[in-house]
Amino acid sequence: MFHHSKSRNLDFSKLYQDAGQVLEKIPIVKERKRKRLIFRGIKYLSIFLISVFVLFLILTAIHFINLKMSYQEAFNGKENIEYALVLMREKKYSEAEKFSALAQENFRRSHASLERIQKNIFLRSFVLTRSSLGDLGDLLLAARTASNAALEASRLAADFEEITSGQKNFNALPIEKKKAFLENLRVSGPRLSAIRDDFSLACGKINNIKYSFILIPIRGRLLALSGRLDEVRKFLDKAVPLARLAPEFLGYPEQSAYLLLLQNSTELRPTGGFIGTYGIFEFQNGELVRHDTHDIYHMDMPVKDKFKIEPPPELKKYLGVDNWYMRDANWSPHWPISADKAEWFFYEENKLLPPKDQINNFSGKFDGVIGITPELVQDLLEVIGPLEIEGTVYTSENFTELLEYRVEKGYVELGESSWQRKEVIGRIFSEMKNRIFDLEIKSFYAVGNAIMENLSKKNILIYLHDPEQAAIIKEQGWSGEVKKTEGDYLMAVDANMAAFKTDAVMSRSIDYRVDQGANGLFADLKINYKHNGENFNWKTTRYRTYTRIYVPLDSQLVSAEGFSEPDIDVHNELGKTVFGGFLSIEPGQIGNLKVKYKLPDELAERAKSGSYDLLFQKQPGNSVESAEVELSFLKDIKTFEPIGFFADRKDGKIRWEGPLAADREYSVLLEAHP
């Protein structure tokens, strides 16, 4: 092991190195050295990690302060916006504006503090903190946007409050104030649109939240808040066009005039009901300066020997009439056509009225035609309360029944002539007008809500001559049109043919099924009727209806069952194919119409490509208790709408069920595989 050097002197340096090499080969020494290296590595790693942690604390300490500031500002904003809403309910709009502005500033500061935190590279490196900060950011943006909407709403309300000068109702305002109110309403459209958009944006921000651990405890409350914001948005969706329409409709800046048609839905006709009463309504600067109503026979009977118009063949056959008059003008289910026809009848018959029957005293031009059914009056009575007329108390529950008895039987007991029997309707409308215009201005919200609900249910149909206003009406779906569509379409239209008021005791349901086969799409429609009357009386008899079924153009009839007569009319109308036939049902009996037809080839091709759409339109005035839609495809269903209405999906089949209170739209996307 040791070697002698050629030199006689001993090389101690070399000797030390050799000794060290020998020592390191001893096992226990090798283990100690390895442990020292490990401990030294752990020591240096610990020092590094501690240094990083200390540096992290130093760099993020300021962001914890920012987080506290963000929380405090958000809390203050919440308190301020809640107080602002309380003040708005108390009609203290100026004060509400101040607190809404404070809330907006609170949320702005809170979001600014959160943005500084989000810029921290360390916090962004962790998925948990990154998602939580993102959720908080969306929530604060929603709060800030909602507070901005509340601020603008309070400012707008303050403007109207300044005009009304503390007056409790619109009727009490001087004429100049009414004009200023309507002018402010006329120019408020853009502001209302901005408020609506802010509420919509706030709702969208809340819906985008992923709900990381920090927001999970309040998820329920946030979803409830999103629902309330969406309700406000939907209300404003209707309020915005109403604000654009109301001033001109109410006679500002020019006087307006409308032909009003009262359509009795207990005697169903294509656009809502038999036109038993008409009215002439005129507005000027927000005041209803004229509201005459008359029995429709005051127009038709005096001219029956002077006026000769060929009626539609169905009216001639099943009503037994040889001439067409204003009372039957609404034969088309397309309201613009029926309204225009009713207006034409008014002008033509009015010119022929003999001097003793000149009751209208109207030589001008109408700005439009409005059709309403009793359901509107019932809903308004819920807002304004019961009316007492001639000792009879009319409520939302008994209005239709009591009024029908009054004009059909009760007038005899009161000693009135049949010619005067419907004058009570004018008195009812006069009292309703006074009650509505005497409401506190804040109660107009409830009136507006009732009107919008009845517009969506087609209890109000509007036809206006002004192109710009007509476009708004059409866009909102208030025009009562048979709509154009590129997809599937269905509308069942009943017309009471001399069956008195029997529709009041009829129950209806509709089952619609579409099956996709190798040869195309086939539709199977079933309309079910139940006559709940027990016998014949002054109000009800056997039910007689001429039913028209509107389907996509070029649909091909396969079979039809259940009609009382074998001949089924097939023709094209309003861009649709129509199947029509007569049905009669005795009291206590049921009736079922079954119609099978093949849908057009272009719809079958769309289904092959993976999409299907259906527009199911409601007939105005017709109460369909249950409407079931069942679709069956060769491919599996990928997505569908609506998701409500008790939708039930399985593979390539889907079924919806629910009442047909308004028009309904359905859409299905199919999987790509065959």
C-alpha cells in the first residue's frame, strides 16, 4: 500500500492523501459522510423554502390588506343598495339615488381592490385561489352592474316624481303636467333599455360563477338573486316597448282614436270570441276623452236590407246567414286581416245607418283596432277591486257569468228593452276607467303587469296603422298574427257555430306526435273535446264548431276521423295548409278529432341533418288545458328546448306536457351518428 519514494525524504502530502483514501473505504466512515451530505442538503433546502415563504408573505401581505378592503367595500355596497331599494319603495327617489350612487362607488372600489389581488403571480399559480378570485370578480361585477341599474332607475323615477309633484294619481295631474309626463315617457326608452341591459348583464355574471369553495355556502341565495334579476329583465323587456308605444297611443302629441272590439270567449271565434260589443275610444294628452260602447247589432240590424256582402262559405252553411256583417268580421285567425275587415265594416255600415240610428257620431279615421276578451277585465278587477254597478257587485271571479246573465236575461227583469241591454257594459267601462286613472301612480306597475300578461296570452290583440308602432307590436308578439316559420307549425282554430255560450263549459286538450321514418316525417294530431254541460238552457246547447287546423304549407293529408261530416276541406291560406271540418257534441259527451298527415319534405331533410323546430300557436280566447307534444327520431337527441313543461327524454324520443296558455316553441338537435 505504501511505496517508497526514490527520494530519501518522506512525502507527507502524499502520505496524507493515501491515508484519506484508505479511511474513506472504511464502511462506517462512508455512512457518516453520506448523512452529513443529506443533512446539509436538507438544511439548504429548508433555508431556501423558508426564504421563499417569507418572500411570499412579504409580497402578498399587501394583497391580504386589499382583500380586507375589498370585503369591507362590498359589505358597505350591499348595505347601501338595500337601503336605496327601501327608499325607492317609499318613493323617496332623490335619497335612493344618493345611496345607489354610494353603492356603485363601493362596488367599484371593491372590484378595484380585487383586481390588484388577481395580478399577484403567486395567487394566480394556484388553481383553488385563482378560481375563487375569479368567482369573486364575477360576483362584484354583477353587484356593480346591478347597482348601476338601480341608480339609473332611481334617477328615472325621480324625474317622474318631479313632474307629478307628489300627486298620488295620474288623473289629478294638470294637463300640462300630463303632457310633460308623457313626453318624459316618450324619451325614456333608451334609458329603460340601458337599465334592462344592466340587469341582464348582472344576471349573466352570476350565472357564469363556477362556485368555488368560497361561494358554495351562498350558492342558493345567489341563484335566487339571479332569478329575481331575470324577472326584472323580463318585465323591462315588455316595459321598454310599452314606453315607446304609450305616449302616442294615449294621444300625445296628437289625439288618437281606436275601434275597440269586445270578443266574448265563451262564444269562441277565430280571434278570441264573438264580437258582441264594439266601442269608440279617443285619447288626448293621456286623458280618455271618449269611451262609447254599443251593442254590435246597433250597427248590423239597421243596415240589414241595405248591405249585401257574401259571407265565407262556412258561415253561410253552419250559421245559416246569407250576408256578412261586422259581428262576424273576425273569421280569419290572422288578427291584422280580421281587424282590418272589422274596421272596413264599421265605415261601410256607419255610412248606411239611418238618421234615427246614428249613434256613433264618428267621421274620422281610427289609428287602430283593439280586440279584448273578458279575461283582461277579470285580471284588471283583481288590481282595482270589485265594481258595484246597478246594485250588482262585479268581481274577477264572477264578472263574465254575471254580465252574460245581465245582457241575456237580466235586462228583462230590469224592464229594459233588448236594444238597451248592453248599455251596462259602457257603465262598467266608465267606472273601470275612473278607478284605474285614480290609482296611485305606483300602482300602475300592477296594471302594467296585468296588461302585459294578457298581451302574452292573446287576451289583447292590437292592430295599428302607424308602420313604426305596428313594427313594435309585431316584434313583441302582440299583433295576433299567424306567424311565418321555416320549421314545423301547428294551430288549431275553433269557431262556435250558433252554440250560444257553450264554450264556457267545454274542456279541450291537444296531443301532437311526430314520427321520423324512412319516408319522412309523419304527424299524428288528436284534439279532444269534453262537453261538461248537463242539458240545454239559455246559455248552453250542443257544441257546434267549425275547426281549422293550420299546418306547414304542402303538408299531405293521410286520414281524418271524428268530424261530424265526411267532407274535409283542404286548402292553402296564410302561407299554411289548412284542414277544416265541422264537429257537433251533445251535452255530457266527448269528441275526438284525429288527423294524420305527412309533413313537407324540406322538414324531413332538416331532421335528417339533425334539427327540428316546432311553433305551436294558441288561438286567442281558447283555453287548452293540456297540450302534449311527443317527438320520435331515428337519431338520439343531443339537446332540446324548452327544458321545462315536464320534458321527458329518452334516446331519440322526447315528450312535453303542459297547458297552452301562450304560443310555445320547441327545438331539438340530434346526434351526428346515424
